[in-house]
Amino acid sequence: MKILLTGATGYIGRRLLPLLLDKGHEVVCCVRDKNRFHYPEKASENIQLAEVDFLESKSLENIPDDIDAAYYLIHSMSGAINYDELESISANNFKEKINKTNARQIIYLSGIVNDSALSKHLSSRKAVEEILKTGKTPATTLRAGIIVGSGSASFEIIRDLVHKLPVMITPKWLNTRCQPIAIADVLAFLMKALLNPKTYNESFDIGGPDILTYKEMLLKFAETKKLKRYIYTLPVMTPKLSSYWLYFITSTSFKLASALVSSMKVEVVCSDNRINDLLNVKPMNYHQALQKALIKIDEDAVASSWKDAQISGQFKGSVAYYLKVPKKDCFIDRRKREILNRDRTIAKIWSIGGETGWYYGDWLWSLRGFIDKIFGGVGTRRGRTSKHEIHAGDVLDFWRVVYADKKEGKLILYAEMKLPGEAWLEFKIFNNTLYQAATFKPKGILGKLYWYSVLPFHGFIFNGMINELVLK
């Protein structure tokens, strides 16, 4: 079968793709930027890329007509203020295009919308569902609540809170009930619903067997990690204050924190579980889902992370736009060292950031990240998804990878921190020499003043870093 997969570089899409390929399907992956898509070459013959912006109807012409089914995994929860309008435009454009294809089914992953008072983001999910239903192609909607899996936004927030705060003074929405579901079970439902006539023109709630409050989810995570935690709720904490609380303590962006806080005031509990018997899926409980996620993290086998999505930072547009590092009207800190062991240096470069750190002056990198967070930036808490592998589009603390080629020995990072200008950090190996360059393109006099204010630290940080990278 030929399956259209939208959101192929997203959290769900990256995990669904290998499952579809394992079943022998040919997959058309819709991506906004081909430079951000990566997959093992051995599977490339079964993958077709279609560069599509669902807000631009003309770009949907890149989608072939001979598809058998389509997954709709497009969300813009923490993007623009009017994301609900943008989601409706995308859904309408998608529906109109699918109407012209041979597709026999649309599968849409939405949120549980059973509460009478929905948040803006859940109302938008429901509106998209209604739009897809008006098309001529049968639509199947799977409605999930909190998805528990390594790299999911909800899981990472829970992990950050439990690890960092022995005592939590929390907002009252932590007493809201929800029905979490493991990412593995979400994928099982998505796969088993595919071209199953029993699911056509139907909407199903999907969830695990446990109904818990967010407070109980935090405490059960602490119990799983064998940590003692104390949580006290306050009725006076406003949504904005709650959002700032999440923003400063966890790796989430403020926009995503705001959207999550709005939704966490709404109960997301399944109205029924009839789909479990229909598709013969027995979801695992919350404790099992946590254990599975933690094992993936310990094994450095996190398949995808919400942090790598563009919405997690300041990154806009195509990777190609940032690929050409400017030279004119820029300040550049250049350094080079002879390499003693190429493979060792490559391994160090490809492990930089996150838990590994920056090899020299880590406390200064942390301080810069803290300052960035205060001014509304991403800080360094995003870390990195994999400890040793990086690809174009991935995040590294407050940097975004725009180019990564191990064979060539070249890595280019673009800064997503709050800056009066733009910054790049490059590593390149040529003729047994490591070249390191930090480039800053200032915006006005403030940008120039910023460069000169941090210049004394550059000699300390960048010199120490390149020296460590070339050591055996």
C-alpha cells in the first residue's frame, strides 16, 4: 500500500514511519523542509519525499494521487497566537487535496474532547476533526490525552519537575484528572486502524487503564525513580504564573507551557474504550509506560523528541536558509588545531552539548543559558535527544543543528538564544586540522556592544573547547 504520512519529522511521525516500512508499505513523507528529514539509506527505496506547506494550497500539488490512505499528524499548538485559524486552513487544504486522490481513509490523531469547557488548543483539535469529516474520504479520528513516552512534551515536563524539585508548590490544576497512554499503544492504534473498514467515519478515545490526576502522575514518576517528593497545591496561582513556573523549571518553551496549562485545566478522560476490543489492543498502565520510556532514555534509544520540533525555539523557515554562514559585516572568532586522533575528535564533536557539556567552562555556558531563559529564550535545558548522534534540525541546548556530516567532518550550529543579532558555531576537519569558527552578525549598535562585552570570555571558552576536542 502507498501511505501518505504528514508530520513525518514530528514526534509521532518519526516513530510511525519505521512501523509502516516494516509492514512493506510505500510511504510518502510530507515535510516542510527536506533538509530536516533523515532515514537509513537501506529504506530509501520505499520512501518518497513531498515538500509541502499545508498553509499554501499550491504546494499540496506535490502530493501524489495514487495513495491508499493518509495520516494527518499536523499540529501547531505552540506556534502563532492564531494557531487555531492556521490549523483550520491546513485541515481544509489537506481535505481538498485528499478528495482528489485515490485515498480510502484519513487517520487523524487528535485530543480527548469530552469536557464541556474545552481549552483553545482542544477546541482547535475538535474543529479540525469536523473539517476532515466533511470530505468525501472516510475519516478515522483517534483522540488521545497525555502521551507518555521518551521525548514527549508531557513526559519531559514530568521528568524535569520530579528531578529538579524535591518540594513543589503547584497550581490547583494538578488535581485535574487525565487518562495517560503509552506512545507504544498510540502507535499500535494508528497502525491497526489503517484501512480497517470498522474504523471508517468513526471517532475513538484512546487511553491507558489508569485515570490519574497530574499530581498522582508526578508522584508515581517519583516512586518509579525511587525519589521522595512532596507536592502542595495552591488555589491562587494564575494561568500566567503557572506557565512561567513550567517555563523556568522545565525545558518547555513559554508558548507551549501556556497552551499546556490551558489544557491541563480540562479533564481528558476517555468516554469509552470500545476501540480496545475492536482492534485487539490492550494498553499498558502508567507505571509500565514510565518504565518503558526510562529504559529508552537509559539506552540512548529515544526515537524522537518534541524538543527537535521548530516550535521549541526561535528557528524559523528552512534549514537551507541558515546553512550559508555569512562573512560580511560579521565578527568571527577563528581557531585551529592539529588533530591527534580524527575518530576521537569526531566522536567528541558529535557528543557535544546536553549531558556531555561543552568540554570547557561549562558553568559559563550554563550561566549564559540561565540569562537567556530570563529574557524569554530557550536556555540550555532542552539538551539533546541522542547522546552521540545528531542530524540537521536537531537541538543542542540553545543551538540548532543546520548541517551535520560525519564523513566530511563538518558540523554547523545556529544559535536560538535571545541575541541582538545572529550567531553560528562551526567545526570542520580538513587535512588533519580542526577548524573552529564562532560567527556573529550584529544588529545595530546593540549587537556590536554585545560582541565586545562577551569577547573576553571567548578566548577562555573557545580556546579551551578546541584544545579539549583535539586531545586523544
